[in-house]
Amino acid sequence: RVDAESGYGYITDVCLKRKIRNYVELVKEGEPGYNILIKPDRSLNAKFTAAYEAEGLKTKNKGKDPDEVKRARDYMCRTYYDVRTFGAVMSTGDDPCGIVRGPVQINFARSISPVSIQDVTITRQARTTEDRKETGDTEMGRKSVIPYALYRAEGYISAALANKSTGLSEEDVELLWSAIINMFENDHSAARGKMCMRKLYVFKHENILGNCPSHILFDKIKVEEKSDTVPRAFDDYEICVDRDMPAGIELIEKI
């Protein structure tokens, strides 16, 4: 995904959250409280109905009692890691579980430099149908690759929402850091085989509502190209960190 005006590359927030979900599901498979809601197994409405059944509530009952919806919502937060982390809209179907505002929000990642998408021609040796095979044993295809790009993403964790709404715990947050660091390690492909996390900076606030606006903290970390040549490696960039933090802020460098 590329900004058509500037040529900078984007990675969507939902793409990053998908990687995090996949990692959590991989390392916490079968462990209570770490199920993943957003995945292609059952329909969402079927999972909402299961929440009512688990709480002993009537299903497919018109005019839901707000207390019942809240009980179902709390069940979803306890059961699904991605619900209590990112939130979810669960107001569909006959057994709605309400709407949860997630304490963790992630912006689009944006490349530091403009990206160059290259379409590479490939040859396919196996034909899918007999009719297509009559035209020859091979056919041409294409793959799109980016030779190199360094992306920067910024995110937020609201301790107030975690405490008030979803019950996101300190253990859940530590798992989130592990997922962010390792989310590409089990997601390799030919087109993005060496994709990885290079740096992770965390600004920890003493106050539950925050000690400093986020944009001031984000400006403490700057990434710049070292030269005018086209970047093709991480070493072609320089990361400058202003470690003079405002009062009540601790800078933690995870990697």
C-alpha cells in the first residue's frame, strides 16, 4: 500500500493486529483467557451466542436486558485476548455482547523513505485445468516485492480504559510486547522473508491518565537517512533518541 502523492509505503493497523493475534494464538493455544475472536473459524454471531450460553442467559431473546448484555460483554473480555486488548464491535445478531473500546490502539505504519514496488515475472510449471494445459506446460505470473523499506508505527495503551472497561492486565501487556517483537518470526514468506522488528520503544507514565501528550513523546525519536543513496539496509538509517524525558515518564527500550 502506497501513498499515491508522496510514494511512502503503508502497513495498515489491521495487518499489524492480525500478526499479533496470530502470535498470541500460537504461544497461548488452549490456555483459558487467550482465545482469539477475530479469526476464520466460526461466525461472530455464533461466538456471541456461546457467551450467553456460558453465562446461563436466554438466547435469541428480543429486548435484551442491559445487565445481560454487560455480563456477556464481560465474558467476551475474559475469554478473548484480542477483545480486551483491541476492543470489538459485538452488537450484531440475536445475542449482542455490546461494544468494547480497546485500550490498545495502533496507527498505520508508514515508511521512512518512499518505496519502490517492483513487479517480478515468474514462471508457473503446473497448470490448473486440462484446457489450459493444452496451450502449453507453463504460464507466466507476477510477484510484487519491495527491495527494502523501514516502517515506523506508533501506538497507545490507555490504562484508564484497561481498568474500567476490558480488564487488560500487566501480564497481557507483557504478552503484547512479546507479540510485537516476534510477530513476523512465524509469518515469513518469499516476498517478505526478512521482515522483522528492529526497535521497540515504550513510554511508561506514572499517572494513569498520562503525564505528557503522546505527540511530544513520539517526537523524541527521529529516524533519518544517513546519505542521499537509496536505502537498502537498516544501517542506511540513523535513529536519534532524545532521552531527556518529561517528569513522570520512563523510556524503556525493549529491543
